Amino acid sequence: MTQLVSPAPRLDSTPALGDICDRCGVAAKLQVELDVGGALTFCGHHANEHAKEIVRRAAGLVVEDGFDWRGFAHREW
């Protein structure tokens, strides 16, 4: 069995994203650049709910300053 190790996504922070969640329309806390192309934006609730999957699929992340995202626990940064 071959184990694939993907590189950690690029991580940036910003004072405010100024966007809304693609799931519910609330103020965004996390923007995800997907490894397959495209991007998604999540509020704090949805970012934390889907943290494990986001970490697996992200090529890049932008986190709003002060947001305590659960995804930090799923990956070594």
C-alpha cells in the first residue's frame, strides 16, 4: 500500500474577508482555494463543521484574524 502525503496548504490571514459564506450567507471567516481549482468561502460555523474535509482538499487558505478554526488541529502548519 502506498501512502500519499500532500503538502500543507498555503495559509494567509486577513483582518476581514468582506465576503459571505457559500453555504448560508453569513459573514465569511475562511476562504478555501481548492486543490482541484475554484474556491469556497465559509462562515465560522461551516468552516469548523467541515474542517477535516477542508484540510484534505485545500491548496490555499485565508483565515480572518481572530477566528479559531478547528482545521488547525488537523494539520501541522
